[in-house]
Amino acid sequence: MCQQAIETELVKPSKPNWMLKRLAGPLITHAKNWQELVKLQAWIAKEPRDFLTIAKVCFEHKELLDTEYWLEKARSGASKNDLIACELAIKVSIVHSRVY
């Protein structure tokens, strides 16, 4: 039912993104696997932050090409401040992965 509602809302560009996120919430919470999670998140992704969330899921499952795709989508829509924050987050993540 939620999935049908999301698909219906997707064809209405005037609808706010919060409505899609609210409809997708239960589906995302109960996604059967990470691929389904990515599919659901991709439906509602509109901001660089959304694309980064998808990239993180792909990276955690060692899907490097998909990770690069979603990172590029995030990068293309990001402001200068977003890019700086992203670079810092990546550097911190790399440092922490080496320490532990």
C-alpha cells in the first residue's frame, strides 16, 4: 500500500519531498535487503544528503561502482559548503578506519 502511494506521489512533481519520505518510512524500516533499501531511498532522494545516504549503503556492501554513481549525484547538486563538509567527513572516516 505504501509503495503504491509512493509511486502515485512520484508522478506529481508538485508534492513536497517530506510526504514521500513519510510514505517511504515504514518501507525503508522494513526493507528485506540492502538492494530494496537503496531502491526505496532512490525513489525519494532529491538532495545531496539523500544521495550520500544511498552511497553509504552501497559502500557498506562493497558496491563501489554504485557508490561512485551516488557520490557523483550528490556532488553535482552540492553547494560549496556541502562539498567542504563532505571532504572533511571522508577524511575523518578514513582516519577512524585506520585507527580501529
